[in-house]
Amino acid sequence: MARVSVAWKYGDNVDTDVIIPARYLVTGDPKELGPHCLEGLDPTFPAGHQPGDIIVGGKNFGCGSSREHAPLAIKGAGVPCVIAASFARIFFRNAINIGLPVYESPDAAAGIGMGDEIAVDARAGTIVNRTRGEQYAIRPLPPFMQELLDAGGLMARLKRELAQERAAEGGNP
Amino acid sequence: MERTGMTLAEKLLAAKLGRPVAAGELVEVPVDLVMGNDITAPVAIRAFEAAGATRVFDPDRVALVASHFVPARDVSSANQTSTMRRFALAHHIRHYYPEGSGGIEHTLLPERGIVVSGDIVVGADSHTCTYGALGAFATGVGSTDLAYAMATGRTWFKVPETTSFVYHGQRQPWVTGKDLILHTIHLIGDDGALYQSMEFSGSAIGELSMEDRLTMSNMAIEAGGKVGLVTPDAVTEAYERGRALRPPRFLAPDPNARYLAAIDVDVSRLEPQVAFPWLPSKTRPLSEVGDVPLDQVFIGSCTNGRLTDLRIAARLLQGRRVAPNLRLVVIPATQDVYLKAVQEGLVEVFVQAGAMVSAATCGPCLGGHTGVLGAGERCLSTSNRNYVGRMGDPTAEVYLASPAVAAASAVTGRITHPAAILGEEVA
């Protein structure tokens, strides 16, 4: 059974400047970024949330700057995944690349309220809202991105490719 | 006519791959240029090295530009620029621009002909879409994608759907590319072009300078766009002549291209536009702005920090003073723009007017330094984003407009039509 998490629900267009303001972009360490996650949007989030809580947004989550520090900050805050009606493309790509699951579900974004208890079952492709007794479908990832996520992200793929390249060079000096 | 042809985005990817492509298809494509800056490159460099990569795919096709926190504003940012410097020198990166030699990447790369028409470009900065004005498929990515592209010279894309934006009519005086793109974002919303290519065309685009086109493509991302493209023409050719470091390749959409939607914009009735807090889409025509007193005006950024922008601002500030208790910050987007602004006497006009002028940097646009806003302060900026906390304190308000509106507003201390301070009749 998927674990039950508390939802932190926000509106449309949660941009990467409020996820992690630029003044903190002097490190790429999720542990240093995490404590400032969402502080511009909701000052109660950094101290108020528990690791395992889930961020839920509306349309166009993660719009704006390409800073990978945004999904890194979310990861650093101990948030296991993000649910939204839709995601901005660079954020979506960055999240998959660093292994932060992002689930697109307009129904979940519309149905879930602040503080609801929810459980995500990625395998089944569903989100259960314990508070409201509702269930929502997750829009499946494109197969290519699912494979990338399953394989451990883009850097795992790069490592594999570099190893193959070295093996080929070693075999044919 | 059967809609089986390719849009400009499809044509650019197809030309690189040597076969036709269609929207929705997933393609792995070689890149002509990859770019990173002092904020995004250090994260990419760590990923690159952690993955065991030992060389970049082509040192001549990597650009690393110190732009955001330069000159270093604190110890941590100094360490970031030195991480980038170490990597750039070790890998003999041809287009490495340390502090003082370049400026903001999105103004610098077109200006120096490092990016050319027909290119496929990924840059670890969301405003990489700026180069679409040259007819290059250029889009922003994160640091991990940058690391992968630096190592392999490849990236993957979903071929985007395209919305066609056709602009016609004669612009009113003081209406610029900035006003056209702010109005467009207002029409379609902050995610109106999510994952899409925005193709800008029509007689009113033909009449725009390259600088104005760069401003428009720059803000495609503010509507969620992947790329913001203009088909190269005589204006493009004139701009690239003498600067392109590689032969440009001019491509055009097929006449029977298939578009997701086509949006027609009559620019003849358009006024200068102002985006209100806290989204670029919250745009109003200047006549509906009302009384908005300001604490700061910022003229600069990758959107509007080019020489033509500074010339317009100087024309309005010549012989005038900024309003009492208002800060005017002027930052040329590149050191080359800065030098020309000095040589043309623009910097003297700005300083005489009471402005602060600094070396090229992104600076206050992203709340970095040199003009960060305090609690409750209100700023009119020529940059591209007015999100909560973008330029400093979360309670500070940012309004977006053109350099002409910015300069006029600096003189009066409230958002003002440029014609008003010249005693012209406001159209």
C-alpha cells in the first residue's frame, strides 16, 4: 500500500522563482536549497511540512527560469513527488532528469485541498484522496521518459554510454 | 490545400536530421551549440564530472558565459564563477566569456555571431529561446541536460506543435517588439504556448528590427513556449553579415504547414503595454494603467538591454532628471553595448539624469544584486518576469514595459507614456 502523505496545495503558475528564489542559487546542494523551498510563496511551508509531504499545484507548475535548483530544492525538502494539472516543460524535463517523479493529473489538482491526506500509487497510475474519498488517474509519462526515469535519470544513461564508448575504444585501439 | 507541410520548427529539426519530422515525434538530434552560465554551468559541471565524462564533444561549440552574479556578489558566487573558469580553461572552451569580457549570454551570442540562423541550440537558461529571432531552434534546458549535451553533442526533443502568430498593420509611435510580445502573452496566457513553437510572422514582424525581434523571441518562454521563431529575411541577413562565425542557414516554413492554431494580431491599434504583478500575462494598455508611483526603474536585461534600447532611453532622459526619491538603474546587456553607449555619450546622459550605470550583468532582473527590491517597493523593469519575489522581497511589485516607458516613468516617478514627457500628443 502506498504511504499516506499530507498535500500542500497551491494554485496555477507556481514559478521557479517562488520555488527557490535566485538569491539562494549559490549552491547546487539539495540539502542547502531544501530549507528555502517555496518560502516566497508560502512562508509556512519550510518549517511546517514533514518529509514525505507532497506539493500539489494547478496549471503550468514550475514555469519561468530553467534553474534545476527548483526540483533539487523540492527533493532537498524531502518532498517525494509533485502533482499538478500541468507542468512547464523545462521543469518537467529537469525533474525527470534528476529523478523527482512528477505526476500530471488535472483531476487530482482540482480535487485535492490543502492538508488533504493522499496516497500515490505510481504503478497503478492512481492518486487516492483519503480525506475526500476520491480517486484520480495519473496521466502516464511518455514511454521514453518513463524509461529514462526507470534507468535512474539522464546521468545514468550518460555513464552507460561513456562506458560503452570506452569499451569500444579499448577493443579497437 | 492539404496541410502536410512542415512548420519552421519542424523544418529546422528535419534539416539537422536529414529527414522529415512531424509534431509529436521524439527525436534525438545533434546540437550546433550548447550554452551555460555561472548559475547553471557549475551544477552541470559537477554532473558531467560525476558521470565520468572527460571531454566535451567539441570545445568550439560550447559557450560558457559569466552573466548572473558578476562581478561576484559574495564568496559563494565567486566560487561558482571559478568552478566555471576552471572547467572552461581545462577543456579549452572557445566561447568562454568571463566577467568583463562578455555580458548576458542571450545578447552576447547573437551579437558576436556565435549563434546563427538554422542552428539547433540548447542552453541552460530559459531565455535561450531568444535566438529564435534568427531562425534558430534554440531552447532552454536544465543543468543535467546541459551536462549530457556537453558530453555527447546530442539532445532529445519532442517535435513541438506550432501556433502561428501573424502581426499586421502599422505600429503607433512608441510601440515596440516588447509591447507586441507582452500583448501576445496577455492574449494566450502564461501557459498559452506550453510545449509549443511560437512562429512570429506577418508584415509587422517584417518591419521590426532584429533587436525588437530578439525581444519578442526572448519572451516566448513567458507563454510557456519551447521556441519563438522568426523566418530569416533581409533584416536577418543584414544583421548576420560580418558577425556570423559559421555560415547561416535560412529555412522557411512550408506554405502548406500544419499549425495547431493561427492567431491574427492587428498592431495598428496597439498601445504601449505594461504587465502588472505578478504575471507577465497581466498586461494592460498604458492608457488603462492608472496612477502607479514607483521606487525604482530598471533598464537592462537580456530582453531590453541592447544599444537601441539604451538609445531610446537616452533620448527621453536627455536634459531631464529622474524623479526625486526614485532609483534608476541602467545596465547594458553586454560590455560591447556598454562601450558603444559610452562612445555615443549615452552613459553621460544617464549619469547626468541621476541614473546608476553598471557593467553588463543580469543583476536585478532575477533579484541577484545591483538593484534588489525591499519590502513593499515598486519597480518598473524592462526585463521579462514579474513573479512574486523575482526582484527581491516577496511583497515588492514588478511592472514590465519597454525601455521608452521605463525612461519616461523614471522622469515622472510614476508609470508614464513617453509621448507625455516630450509634450507630444498621446496617440
